[in-house]
Amino acid sequence: MLQGPSWGARPEEQDVSRALDELAVWRVRAGAPWHAGWERKLVLLEAFHAQGGRRGELLAGRRVFRGDDLGKWLRDQHRRWPQLAEE
């Protein structure tokens, strides 16, 4: 079993930290067409949603969650992939 982070994260953050550690630098979901950096943002986005975060919150402006500006990241994804706005 993996140890929790040494930087004193809250219990709910420890689960995300473990998940990110398990991803390692080059690991992504089997068959995924994206890189590890994108995978890490997806894991953070899933954690944000699990804690009650809403997509509208992210699209409205800057929204830092666990050190990453998920709002900027999601808006960038919408600009690059317009079909995301429909989903």
C-alpha cells in the first residue's frame, strides 16, 4: 500500500495524491490518446467534481484547485476542442 504524502495533505487530498503518484511520469490509462500531463489534469478534474465542484465554476474564470488552475485548463480544452462545449 502506498504511503500518504509527506506534506500534510487533508485525508481527501491524500487519495488524489496517491492516484497521481500511481500514474507516474509516463503512465496513462490503457489505450488513452493523451499524455501523462493531460491525465493528471483529468484526475484533478474528477476529484474537483467528486467534492461538489461544477463545470460552470471552472468555465466562469480562474479556479485553482490543489495548486492547478483547472478553470484555465478546461477553458483551453474547450477552445481547442469545440465539440466539448456540447457535452
